[in-house]
Amino acid sequence: MKKFGLYNKFSTVPGKADELADILIKAADLISGAHGCRLYIVNKDQKNSNKVWVTEIWDSEEEHSASLSIEGVKELISEALPLLAGPPEQTKLDVLGGKGI
Amino acid sequence: MKKFGLYNKFSTVPGKADELADILIKAADLISGAHGCRLYIVNKDQKNSNKVWVTEIWDSEEEHSASLSIEGVKELISEALPLLAGPPEQTKLDVLGGKGI
């Protein structure tokens, strides 16, 4: 099972994590139907109330990249940008195996 | 969809990441059948060849904790320990929503 994985860490301006999470859950609705998307999960960090994480798994990195131009996603990115304290940090992964997708 | 999520970061001694990943994939076979386990995925970090990540999603943190005493898991932990350069680092998450589990 060789797939592309991604942890996206979003740091928000104080008090805006829930609002950002709501936007990302809307994005999940649009993106999760895209070709090659196996997982798109929105999380809050238990220890840091201004961090939101998105866990993604895709059949390929190319399919992930293509998802950023899905209709409606750019509009959600525009809504999210003012809530961020800085650029998202990404950890790119080679998914080796396991269960659940 | 309120669930418990976990990113586990394992740092290995040089050259041992593949061996650790194989052990963790064996652990996935044992753990993924446990009550409450929704996701258990083993990954290598694309940028750092001595890092292995496990992404987990559980119905509750208690069910995750119980999984560490599943038969066979302790033996795999013993096999893994000599490969590690230090203790695993955990990021605990509140899973809010999304798709794929």
C-alpha cells in the first residue's frame, strides 16, 4: 500500500481555531470526493487551542495537488487565510501500510 | 464525529526506520481489530529517513490505552525499543470531522 500522506498544521490567530475547523470541514466535503482521496480528517490539538491539523491520505501526491483547484476550494482558502497566524506547516509522508482506509 | 486521534513520531537510530516500520505494520494487524480502532496507519517521513509516524483514530482515548495490552503487542514493543533513538513523541487530537473512516 504505497500512498501519499500529509499532516497539515494550521496555527490560527487566538480564538479562531473553531472557525477555521468549520471551514476545513466544509473543504472536506468538497475534497473527499476527489479522485484518489482516501482520507481527509480535521482535528484540533488537545494541548494547543490555536492549532488545527488536517490528516490526508491520497493515492498520489499529484491527485492531492489537483484537489486545490476543485471548484469552491479556492473560495474556502480565501475565507481561511485571515484566520491564520502564519503559513501552514506540512509533513509529507510515504504511507506504508496499516488498516482503516 | 468526536473521536480521539494521535500522531506518534518515532525517531530511530540511523538506518533502522524500515525495520521499525515492519514491526509497526505487524502491530497494526494486531491493534486494528481492537474495539474502537478506526485507523492505524504506518508512514515514513519523506524528508527525514529516520522518522516513522503512526496515525491513529479511536472512538475514545480509553480504547487506545487498552490496545497497548493486546496479546502480542508488548512483544512487538520490546522488539522496537532497541531501534529507537529516544521516546516517541505524541500529538493528541480531538477528531472533529471529515471523510474516510
